[in-house]
Amino acid sequence: MKLFIGLGNPGAKYARNRHNIGFMALDRIAEDHGFSPWRSKFQGLFSEGRLGSEKVILLKPETFMNRSGQSAGEAMRFFKLEPEDLIVFHDELDLAPGKCRYKQGGGHAGHNGLRSIHGHVGEAYGRVRLGIGHPGHKDKVASYVLNDFPKADQDWLDDLIRGISDGAAELAQGDTGRFMNAVALRVAPPRSSTSKPAKTTKPKEPKPESEDTRSPMQKLMDKFK
């Protein structure tokens, strides 16, 4: 069994915030893969289903971001899971918008949601880091992550979230390479190998000059006409 946790803040007021991209990812997985309706449990909303051969629990903590670890720890104790069974989906300031990276273990890099999870379950869990870009100065970070994605970001955001859902079964089964390939196919699809090359216009060959059949005397006389 795997536990997928998306990080965000509860309530309609935060639903489209950059900070809530983890919630968005889980919503898409649940919808695309026929998971159960969301129910209240573990201080959050949870849904269950299967991804490939793996049973998966989806959890969106409703403790607010800074206390996400309370919800994560409660769910893990209930299902008797180890940190290696947990994958957290979260916003990442240090990645360009639309980029996705997988990381196993390591520090929290100042992310308050990850910091809380570290405190409750340790650091050995997996993370799907979802790039939202950086506002350019640390004093702007709080307002930046708590603002909605602008309309200009909707295309890449939709591609990224759909790519995560496409590769969710591979991620649940531990094949992070195939998961990342699925995301890449949505975010940067390859050009079709069957596309026809552009037609090129063949340059016209110059017309051969007509043969001069005049006699030498005629040519001479024509010069003086």
C-alpha cells in the first residue's frame, strides 16, 4: 500500500493558490483513476483506490500547511506504513514553472509543509516537487505562494497535472523513471515522426538557347541592319 499526500490549505479561498498544487495533483488522480469519494478522516480528506496493482490512499490534510505532519502521521500509524510508503506532492519555488522532479529523502529546504512532515514521520519519504517558480526575493514568497495561478499559467499547469495522473500507476509501483517520462510527454510532447517534410520547390532549369542556323555571311549582314 502507498500513501500519496498532497500539500495545500483547505477551503475555497485557497483552492487555486500556487501553494495548493499538491491538492490539485491528487484531485486529478482521484478523478482519472476512479477513486472513492473524498471522506473526512486523519484530520483531512482521504480517498482510496488502485493504481495498477497497488492499493493507494490519497490524503489532503486540512490542518493547514504548517501542520500537515499531524495528518500524515495519523494516517501512517493507522495503516501501519513506513516512510518509504509515503509520497508527498508539493509546490517547489526552486524549480521553474511546469517542471517536475522526484526526490527520495533529504531536507525540507524551508518548506513549512515538509518541515511538519519531517517532524512527525522522519525524512525518508518520497517527494514529487512541482515547480511554481520564485518571485525573485524572499520577502515576496509568502504572498506569492498564497496567490492564485494567473490565467497565463493555466496551459502548463493543466499539462503538468495531467502528466502526473498519467504516470501515477508507475509512481505507485516505484518506477519513477516511467513516471517522469509520462509527465514529460504531457509537458513537452515529441514531434511526430510521421509528419511530412515541407515541400521544396525545385529551381527551374534555364531554357537552352535556340541554335543559330545563320550562315557567317548572314550574321555579318545582320550586324549592319
